[in-house]
Amino acid sequence: MKKKQTVIILGSGFGGLAAAALLAKDGYQVTVLEKNEQPGGRASSLESDGFRFDMGPSWYMMPDVFEKYFAEFGKKPSDFYKLTHLLPQYRVFFGDQTHIDVTGNLKTDKATFESLERGSALNLDRYLAESKVKYETSMNSILYRNMNSLLDLFTPAMAKKSAQLGVFQPMHQYVSRFFHHPKLQQLLEYNLVFLGCSPKNAPSLFSLMTHVDLNLGVWYPEGGISAVVNAVVKLGTQYGVTYVYNASLRLLQTKKHTQLTLLSPMRIIVLQKIFYQINHCAHTLEILGGRK
Ligand SMILES: Cc1cc2nc3c(=O)[nH]c(=O)nc-3n(C[C@H](O)[C@H](O)[C@H](O)COP(=O)(O)OP(=O)(O)OC[C@H]3O[C@@H](n4cnc5c(N)ncnc54)[C@H](O)[C@@H]3O)c2cc1C
């Protein structure tokens, strides 16, 4: 019998977990190494005194992406968790003790914008139209395409689209073209917290999130986001993925050798393929030889 190829995945955030189950389904022998004591990464949870808190994400967005993912395994999200469409969607609190409710009803939300800045309801329509184009272009031209090298990304077609996608303009500059009221700007820029970026640096491509938010809607999975984490872990387990927690991997460089060292209960691992799935900058630097 042909020996299965081994894949080691570093990090059990959504990216690592999702890749692990897919690779295991494709016949690889997959091990996920996670430095924390639980899966989920930024989507991990904290339990205390009978309460459970989502530590990062709490909104379930772009449900079609999850449907497409689970369909790869002949499953549906509802096989694992129950979703509730949030209406109203959420409340944003400002430092001056005021708040804005984002209702999920565009007419009402436009009225809220207009109450803070004259003409902003119309500008929101324009902003949303551009946001939709960015979302659809990103989904079709980037997200669901294999990128085996940078050349796959920097195609003539992508170069043409990049100006339209807003990859060269900072988010805050872009938002300021449409809205002057600081609260409206904050409302449209807050979602950069998902990426840990400042609106002054992040490309305005991420204004696509407003289409996701205001046009497509927000859901809540019963049991919180960890219900989704558990679902993907369960899926991986069914296909034989091994998950190792409290396992941190470091790259040690000496003059002669570059060596991967696993700080975990597992002593030796033969690494045929390493699937690097850690996108937190500090951890990345740590892995690349401890530079800070
Ligand atoms: C506060 C906050 C709120 C958010 N809210 C939402 C939301 O409501 N909705 C939404 O869709 N998205 C939200 N996001 C974004 C979403 O959480 C992230 O995009 C997603 O969880 C990232 O997953 P990931 O797998 O790419 O990375 P991560 O979740 O960061 O996973 C990386 C994993 O690698 C592990 N790791 C790091 N170094 C090592 C090492 N040396 N060895 C082994 N393992 C290692 C880490 O412990 C971690 O588990 C939010 C993000 C934040 C921070």
C-alpha cells in the first residue's frame, strides 16, 4: 500500500483547521501543531464560572463561504450548528457615551447616517456600490483561485483591477472621500480590528467589509464562534487529523544549519511538508529566528 504523505500544519486558527480537514480528505496524513491549549486561534474561547466568552470573532459573516466549505465534505453548516440572523445587527459605542445601532435594514441605517451628516445617505449608496464590486472581484479573482506563486497574483488582469480594488489607497483616506463625520468614519473603519490594522495603513480594499456587513448581513451561531471551531475540528477528526496542543514550533538558525524545533511533548517529527498557517506578525517573527 502506498504510504500516505505527511503534512504538518502550524496553527489551529480557522485557516489551519480548514486546510487540515481538506488535506486529510484528499488523503494526506495531517497533524496540526498548536501552541495554545485549545484550537481556534483568535477564535478561541474562555470559560469561567459557567460562562463562556468568545475571545475574538463573534459575528458569523459570509455564510456562503461556510456552506461552500462544508459542501466539500458533503455536509451543511446546519449539520453542526444553528444560525440566527441578527436583526438588529449590532450596537457601536463611542467614547462620548453615545451609540449607533446598525439595524440591518438599509433604509433605517441610511436615515441614521443622514441624521449625522447631510448627504451621507446618498454617499452610503455610492460607498456600498464600490464595496460590492471590491467584494465580488476579490471573491472571484483572489479567494477561490490557487496562488502557487506571486506571479499568479500579479497578472495583467489583476494589475488592471488593482486600482479599482483600492489596494494603493489607505482606508481612512478612502472613507474620508465619502464621509466627514468622525463617527461615520469610525463606523466604517472599525472592522479593521479583525485584521489588527490601522485605517491609516490598511488598503481601502477592506471597505469590501461594508458590503459584507450592511448588504449581506450578520449571523450568530448557537454556542458562539467556538461552535464553528468545534465543527471544523470534528470534521478533521472524522478524516483522521491529529491535533496536538501546547506545541510550539520555532526555527533555529545557526551558521551551518536551519533547523525546525518542536517544543512539545512530541519529540521528533519527520517533516515532509510544512503548511505554514500563522498570520500573526509577532509569532511569524518569533518563528523566523526570534527577531523582535
Ligand atoms: C478582536 C477581533 C474580533 C474579530 N471579529 C470577527 C468577527 O466578528 N467575524 C469575523 O468573521 N472575523 C472576525 N475577526 C477576524 C478573525 O478572527 C480572523 O480573521 C481569524 O480568526 C484568523 O484566523 P487564522 O487562522 O488566519 O489566524 P489565527 O486565528 O491567528 O491562528 C493562528 C494560530 O497559530 C498559532 N501559532 C502561532 N505561533 C505558533 C507556533 N510557533 N507554533 C504553533 N502554533 C502557533 C496561534 O496560537 C493560533 O492558534 C476578529 C478578529 C479579532 C482580533
